[in-house]
Amino acid sequence: MAQCPDCGALLDIDKDDVEEGETLSCPECAVELEVVNRNPLELDVIEEEEEDNGEDEDDH
């Protein structure tokens, strides 16, 4: 059992069924998660990388 770090939903995941680095999707909020530790089972949100257009927003 693990908890989604984004929405807090309890996820029925058996640590023996996943590997570190594996990606999963939260069924409640659909955020992409990565298994960062198996014992204890720990998940982290995979941040989407924003496209860099070469400009800083502060420069406008």
C-alpha cells in the first residue's frame, strides 16, 4: 500500500510487484509517479519538463 504524493489517494501497490525506477499512474488524479524506494514503498511525482524557448520570463 502506498499513498499518492499529489492527491493523497491510497494506492493498492505491492512492493514485490514493482521495481525502483518504474513509472505508474495514479488512478485518482492521473499524475505520473515513479517508484523511488521499495522498502518502504515510496513514490514521487514525475514533473513534466517545460519547454525552454531560450527566454527568461523575468526579462520581459
